[in-house]
Amino acid sequence: MIALSLHRKVSVIGAGMTRFHHKLHLEKQGRELFTEAALEAAESVDNGFTLKEADALYLGYFSSDMFEGQAHISALMADWIGINPKPAVRVEGACASSGMAVNMGVLAIASGLYDVVVVGGVEKMRTLDTSKVTDTLAMAADVSYEVAMGFTFPGLYAAIASAYFNKYGSTWEQLANISIKNHENGALNKKAHYQETIMDIAKKLGERKQMSFSDEMEFLNSALNPMVASPLRLFDCCPISDGAAAVILAADDVAKKYTDTPVKIVGIGQASDTMALHDREDITALMASRVASRNAYDMAGIKAKDVSVACVHDCFTIAEIVATEDLGFFPKGQGGKAAMEGRTGLDGDVAVNADGGLKAKGHPVGATGAAMVYDIFKQLRGEAGDHQVADAEVGIAHNVGAAGATVTMQVYRR
């Protein structure tokens, strides 16, 4: 297969995001959250930028219809960020909605149609209670063959975890280690939903219940970490969050007007798979992740070993382990072991989810892909603060829709 290329090069020149949270944004609508993120993105451009300079908007929002009772959301957002009459497009691909939006923005600039676009995502989920949020998210699975049988996403990823354990002899302790690592990273990230380590949470909850824990594993094995869908426990699951993220993309020949330190997008990929898990030959890997990453690496002219920092889609702890294998960082069956050895830590072979990942940073579904780009942008410019990865030169953003039916990926270079 001939490696594809972008005939017009594209860079990120600015990025912004709200803090992800479940309570801080209760009084805000999605339009307000996205406007906040877009304004921060504009303010981050080194030599000045106003949103009116954008040629178009690509917006990821999984379910504005269910969460806010508001369809036709792209035109509304274009109005709120002040770019009318520029074209605006809503992109929906479940949890990969804004990852898809980023790819669409890149292609629109690479085609020569536009010079500068605003791309981002938002999800206002806490308008519904937990059971209704779960039901809404389940619409991204196969409604006829999975949801009708009682599956929700914790159940689907539990099936992946069970199959993985059976095939490779892995244990739940490896999953717990992912949660511990990502909460440690999230505690360093001012934008994260959870800015607490697992031990911080253990002490707080333990005081309420008059319990004490000697370490994280004792807490994670306790009744305060109940089973959600075996073998996944509560702290194996990402939280329900509200939030938004936005990035500004520009053609390289235009980017130099705005900044001397753009972050270059050197490869993109996207792939699909069967919606229902039962139709897949192997559910311990996501075929779409393998295809999308291979295409992105080939376009960028790199190998997995060249990646310094990786934002991977860890909606559940098993998803991070599978992703690190699918993306080529570790052999199949070795992702959990590698994480326990510290090879995915901030100073490891490849820093995986330095921002806390979906597990600790949060997962407002439509905003997640753009939030990954936000952190890669900050990392490659040396602006990530306390969770900065030293000497980061190449970063990736890996965004999964549902249980892998859609996967997007981009490769970024300093």
C-alpha cells in the first residue's frame, strides 16, 4: 500500500479547554463551555488571533440532542463564537467525535479549501442522571444486537477485559496500576476532573467510613471500589464529565503569520470496524486502532518507538493496555506488564496519558479527541506545567469511538 501524504502541510497554532468536571459546570450550557474553550484557544496564539479570522468550524458533539435537547448545534456554536457566516459542521462519531473533527479540519486545509479552521468538541452530560447518561452512551453501541441484550459500555469493555485475561493470563492488578498511574498524572493537571491521587481519594473516603488503607491496592480491593461489570471496578471506569476543548489549525504557509512555534501535524489516520463485538475475530485488540495508527505512522514517516508522549483512549483501564499494544508500543499481552514496570510513566519509554487520560482528566465524550490535541500541543511546546514530559518531540492523539467501531489518530511533531 502506498503511504498517503498531505499535499498542503497543516499545524496547530493554538489550543484551549475548560476544566473537565461534573459539578463546576452545572449552570452552564454546552454553548458556553465551547465558547470558553474557543476563546482560550484564540488567546493562546502567540502573535494574536481572533476567531473571526477562521474560515470554518468543525465541532464534535456526540449527543446534543439527548443531553441538551438541542439539534442543529454547529450553526448555534458558530453564532456563539462569532464566526458567522462562515460554514460550521457538526461531526458525530461517538467518543471519537472531535478526533474525527480534527481529521476533517486537517483535510479541509490540506485540500486548499481553507487556510485556518477552528476545530473542537463539547459534551454537556450532567443534564441527565447516571442511568440516563449510560442509556444515551449505549446508543453508540449496536442497539439491535448488544443494547437489546442488556449491554452497556462497562459491560462491553468488561467482555474485552475477560477475554484478554483468558488469552494472556493477565490480572486485575494490572488494570489497577493503570488507574493509579493516571490519577497520579491527573493530580498534576489543572484541567483534570480528578486532581487527586488514588491515595488522596482513599484517605478522604476512608475518613468518611472510618476506614484506613496502607496503600492504593488495599483501597482498590475494598468495598469502596465496588464491582461495576466483572472484572471492572468503579476506579477502572472514567467519570461522567462536562467540558469542551478547541484547537486552531492553519496551513503551514499561513501559520508563520501567527506563531514561530507551531506544532506540526505530520500524519493522520482513521479506520472503522464492526459495531458489535461478537462479529470480531479477536476482541482483545481493536483492528481499527491498528489500521489508523499504521496509516498515521506511515504518513508521518515514523515508527511507534519514535513517539515521546501519547494520549490514548482509556475510557476503561483495559482500553489503555490494549491501546499501547495496538499502537505498537509493546507486544500483545505485554501492555499491562510494561505499565507495571513504569515504562508508560512520565519518564518511561513512552509517556502514556501524561494528562491523566480519560480515567482522571475526564471524558466529556465529544470533547475528548480535541482535549488530547490540546495536551499534545502543550507538551510539544514545553507548556504542560507539572505533567510536562521532558524533551517531548513527537506526540500522538488516539481517539476511540464506542468499543472501537471508529478510531482516529494524529501524529504531531515539535
